Amino acid sequence: MTDPTRIVVISGGLGQPSSSRLLGDRLADAVRTQLAERDQETEVEVVELRQYATEIAQTLITGVESTRLAEVKATVSAADAIVLVSPVFNAAVSGLVKSFLDLFTADDLGGMPILLAATGGTARHSLVIDHGLRPITAYLRMWAVPTGVFVATEEWGATGGPTARIARAAGELADFLARTPRRETIDPYESVVPFSQLLGR
């Protein structure tokens, strides 16, 4: 019996409750469901960055990590896949999310499959995923699934809401995880395999 697939949800939401946390939970549930259909068990852990905001800032200034932050980084680095959700502030990725990612290198996260998502007050900010998150994760040599999920405030109460986009992105990540060797067997500095090949298309 294979070990469960470890998925870490990173939520950059500042509020409580948080729409970013809500989206992260829905994405993780969708990935879990789709992997279950492939007879693959899943474990999900959530990291809410607001709980570590002070420690993240102190580490960037001093270069010294607290034990608690080091443990969180280890949890993220050991995941089989990440679901990252950032709120949008002033038409850009959350500074807290960017600061947290600045604590990692490609040696830490290279080869990591990641599903990118964001929440904001208006759909006009939907390109923040492609313009703000993909360049960072590409620099860290992570493998982002093609579909990013942006959810504007008004969509939460709309009929259907973001359900179709969530299912599509979750399906892409589930396909990736089902077809690709465990991350520890991948060299992040080797040329990556095209997603079309990994998804059998």
C-alpha cells in the first residue's frame, strides 16, 4: 500500500473567516475527491500565513528562523503538492504570500506540483495569478498546473460559482500526481516534461 499523497494548502488570507482559506479548502477537497477516484489516499494540511506574519518578517530582516517557522517550512517542503491561495491587494499578490515564498529556494521546492489560486473584490484582478504568482513559482522551479482559479467576491453567492474552474484545476493536479513519480525522485534542475505528455494528451 502506497503512502498517502501529502497536500499542503497555503492560505494568504488575513481575515477570519477568510475567502482565501475557503477557496483553499474547496480546492483541496476537490483534489482529494479526484484522487480517491484513482484509489489514491490523501492527507491535507493547511498553513494560514497570518499566524506566522511576524516571524516571516523577522526572518527576512535577521536571517534567523524561529523553530515554529522552520517547522512550517519543513512541512511545505516535504509535501507532494501545494495549493497556494493569495488574496489580491492593490492589484497585486499579497505581500505576505510573496514574503513567505522568499524564504525558499529551488532546492527546497523545485519539482513541486502546485495549484495557483487567488481571491479578490473584482474579476478585473484575475490576471494576478499569471502575472504575479506564476513567475515566482517558475523561478522556484515548481510545476504549476495550467488552470489557475481566481474567485471574485460576487461569485461566492452566484449559482454554480467557481465550481467548474475548481473541478478543472483539481483534475489537472490529480492527473499530474497520478501519472508522475513522487517528487523526491525528480531532479528540479533537469528539463521538465511538458504537461501535455504528463496528462497523456
